Amino acid sequence: MNKKLHDLMAFLYSKITHKADLSKARFTKLVYLADWKMSQRHGRTISNIEWLFNHYGPYVDDVVNLARDSSDFNVVITRNPYGSLKEQIEFVGDIRNCNTIDSDEAQVIEEIVRETDALYFNDFIDHVYSTYPVKESNRYSVLDLPKMAQKEVLANKALHRTSR
């Protein structure tokens, strides 16, 4: 088991206000956003996931698989507001056992939650799709988030120089 991913997911879950909104897609993209912001700030990810840009943006099965394989999480089948089935991830473990998240990571996770917690799903997805790795990558490619963060910095510097 990826203990870092486990603890990231538990910490995220503990901070989210609208837990009923934590479908597997939203939860996975929250982990992506935490990894992306960590890459921008500190040049590394939290989860150590190899992110892929699939048909629907950044997605991997790691989050859902960990939730299914760990007794600390439940994957519950519920219905969305439109009546369709959705899989929702719940943390049922003890947050005190999740001790691998450092203060920099905790700060990034809390910031991601503040930025996204009040967003409805479509606005949340728009937020995810507005990130540099999604805008600048081809579908079905690997998203090396630390490297993409460096490219974003260089692109912004070049843009700043040309706009003077």
C-alpha cells in the first residue's frame, strides 16, 4: 500500500466539508490538484502517483484501488442528484494513524480544499482543466508534474518578458 497516498486521502477527507460530493472522480482529481500544487511549490508530489492524462483529464486508478483495498476506506454506491449511480469514497479509519503528511503538504492540501470545496462539479472540473499540465499536454500522455511545474515557471517568465 502507498502509505503516503493513504494519508493524503485521509487528510483530504478530514478537511472536506461536503463529503457526499466525494465521488471517485472528484476525489482522484483532488489528489491530482494537491500533487500539482505541491509540485509548483516544492518541486515534488505528495502521492508519488504517475499521473496520466486520459480521456477525461488527469486520472489514475490508484486512488480508487487504494480505497477498495484499505479497511480505512469504503467505496459506497449512491445516486447523484440526477438519479445516476456514483461511487463515493469515505474515510472510516482513524486520522491519528495518518502521520506521513508534513507541514508543507498539509498547507497545500488545506489550500486545495479552500479553493475547491464550494465548487459544484462542473466548476470543479473547469478548475482542474485550467491547470497547466492539462492545458499543455496531449491526451493519453504521462503528466510529470514536477517537470511541468518547472516548464510553467519558464513559460510565465517568457510571457512576462514579452509583455513588457
